[in-house]
Amino acid sequence: MATKQNHSHHEHSGSDLVAAARDALVAAGEQWTGMRESVFEELACHERPASAYDIADNLSAARGKRVAPNSVYRILDLFVANNLAMRVESANAYLANTHPGCEHDCIFLVCDECGEATHVDDDTVSGGVRSVAKASRFQTRRPIIEVRGLCETCAG
Ligand SMILES: [Zn+2]
Ligand SMILES: [Zn+2]
Ligand SMILES: [Zn+2]
């Protein structure tokens, strides 16, 4: 995975990622409930962007009782607002943020064939987009930079 930031930046995975996400949410003054943990764990085991419906379905099966997509959606929103998850707009789905303690305008390379979304951080590129918006007197909240195409496997 390509990263290009101007600082040392740690990407988490597995139980280390869940712990980092919990710490980031608690530090933001929010509670780490059992349901939030389940949603995060479920999200983190998806390699491809997952929708609220995918997550609700899997959680319903795992828990043996129906989990409403709406409640999953609210939790995902909270995760995005607190940098624990990232929304891949062109896929209308979510990915766990592998760097919950560190904010970047993440860039996604989304494969049209298999749906894989490779995550890259390049503050030079996203900073350029922010500057362009600023020059037009536009107040940027979040640049969305997504590249559609074919991943290495599908292109091969
Ligand atoms: Zn970073
Ligand atoms: Zn990132
Ligand atoms: Zn692919």
C-alpha cells in the first residue's frame, strides 16, 4: 500500500485496529458500546467497501436476531465523523479506517471489476485539491478523491 505523508504514520490491523478505533472514539468523548464494537469488527473484516445493509445482514446472522440497517447506518455515520471509518462515495459503502488516530483526506482507487478499493494517502495531492477550492473562496469540508479503473489482478 502506497503512503506518502510527511510524518511517520502507522496503519493498524486486526485486534490492534479495534483497540486503536476504541481509543480514538473514547478520546472524542463518545462511548464504545457493545453494538458499536460489533459494527466496527464486522466492518474491519471486509476487505472491500461494505454497505450498512451488508453489515446489518452479517450481524443479524451472527447474533441470531435482526439488526436494523438504520441503526448500523447511524453508527457508521458516527464512525466517519470521528475518523474511525471512511466512506467510499462512488461505491456507496464504507471501509474501516486503518489510521483512526491520524487524519488524512484518503484517496481511493476503486476497481470497476472486483470492487476492491485500495486506500492511499498523499497529502500533496489532497492539499492541492484543497488549495484549488480555497482559491475559489470555497470552504472545504472534505475533498473526495476516488479513481475508478482496474486493480492489478483484474488488469492482468
Ligand atoms: Zn498519518
Ligand atoms: Zn488514509
Ligand atoms: Zn479488481
